[in-house]
Amino acid sequence: LLSANTAIVGNSDPVFYGNVSRWRKFGNSLYLRLLLKLSAKSEVSAEVIAKIKQIVDTNASTYPIMAGNEDNAILRWTGGVYNSPYQTIREQDWRGPSIGDFFISHLRDWFDPRINTSAYATSGFNRWGIAQGPNGFAGVPSGYLAGTGAPKQSYFYSNTSAVSLQTDPLTGLMMNFAEMQFVLAEASAKGFIATGNAQTYWETGVLSGLTFWVPSWPNAVAAGNPAVAPTISSPEFRKYLVDGDISWDNNLSLEDKMEKIHLQKYYALFLEDLQQWFEYRRTGHPILPKGPGLRNGGVMPARLTYPVYVQSANPTNYKAAIANQGPDVISTQVWWQQP
């Protein structure tokens, strides 16, 4: 259907507005995401890796994938029919919780423009609508013990502020170009593909993640978007990598390269449904802090349990499902998960 360039009525398409080519790229990019998810499973790995190689190396023209931020798949919240589910959250519930230190500390240490409150800000609010706490851009420790009194630190501004993700039209993100670059970086580092190299894919992913949210970068917001878009060779981008001490090192072990890829991918997947959790279960990356207050023995939940209404309304198939998958508990792993 898509390869035949069958027309889609633009006003019936709230994602790509009738652009069939971009739907095709989105579909193939999703295909690569799913193939990579299965690539470590011995029973299917040979077939899966061969398909990845076909898409990227040997038959790329048949399988076009996302080529830039203009191909990002976003259901833009416009109000009316397409209304952000975040808008139904009470303001005090949106701005009440503190942000975890793992999330905010990397952005702070990288001097990241997505939380910059000067050059890349609007009315003093950074692009991700993150407020500073008593200790500046700081967060609370993950999994701290209840009752230990971790003070509130950075948090997200609610929709009464000039900038808030609660009302941002880009939070309907389904897949983005930066994620696709990190998929290719992993495939390259593991030797699945011959086209390109892991460093170039990784750097392109990092840069695309920045410019998706701050399209004026490296210009200040007030100066408008640059006449020539930055590239991974631009001095401003090389400086960003050096200043944040995150430059690619091809001498790293494969495991350390995976950590480097998936730490950046973690931020590229921000607000992209549950993909951060899916990737953590698949790879074990990025390495997340585990505080003493975590339940389930400190093990990240592997799945959601079946709701009680499903158990009672469909008991026959419920019993068949758990007989096949294992106990209906959050620690029962899904079949593609890293042991």
C-alpha cells in the first residue's frame, strides 16, 4: 500500500498530513525497532539479523527509514479531537513530584540546552519546562526509603506556566529520528550491518535529540533557527560533546558502548510511551540506581499483571495465558527480555 504511494487524505491524517513517504519510513523504522528487540534470542537471531542487514545494507531503497527530524512520527495535540492526555492531570499532581536525580543530573552535567534557562529558554523557562529546586537542577535519589525525608528538588512546571510539557504539542511522540540512529548505532557496534559506523550514528542521534526540542541550537532562541543546520562536524557540537565529557570512544568494550548508546537513547525516548522501560528490560541499559526503598527485591518489574476484571471476565484464556507465560506476577520475564 505505502510503496505504491497510495494517497492518504491529508485532513484525515493527524501525523503526516497525507505524506505517504513518511508513513513508509515510519513503518520500516518500527520494523527495525522490533527486529533489534528480538536479535539476541537464539531461536530467531539468524533470521532477524539477516533482515536487519537487508533493510540497511542490501536493499535500503526498498526499505526507506527515517532520515531526519522532519520524519518524526508525532500525534500533535491540537485540542478538540486530539487533546493531550497530560492535560487531564491536575496541575498540582503534575508539578508535585520531584524529578529523579539520575534523569536531571546528566542533563545538568552535560550543560544540556534542553534545560538551559537563558539562551535556549522562552520567557525564562527551559524547553523541557523543568524548574530548579533548592539545590538548582538536582533530583531526589531513586528508590529512597519511605520516611527518610528526601526534600523536593527539580520538578516539571504545570500548564499555567509559559512553558510546560503538560500542554506541549510534541509530547504525542511515537518514534523519532534520534531513536532510529541509536538503533543503527547498536546494530553497527554488534556487527549486524556494514553501512556506516557506530560513532557516526551515535553522534547523529545525540545531535538530532537536541535539535528536535531546540531547533534554534546552536543559536539562541531569540536569534531564530540557523541558516545552515548544524552537523556532527560543527564546532559547537564537538564542544558540546567535550564539555559534557561524553565523546565517543571506539576503544570501549562492546558492553560499555551499549551503555553509552542506551544512555543517550534513554533521553531520546523521553515521553515516547513506555519505550524506555522496554529497552531497559531488553538490554539492562542504562544502568539505573537502585535505592534501598525499592520493592520486588530491587528487581525492575518485567511485566504488568492482568487486571482483576480480565481474570474474572475471561478465566479460561487467562489460565491458558499464564500456563504459557509463567506466573502472573511482575517478575515473570517476557520472552525477549535479557535474563
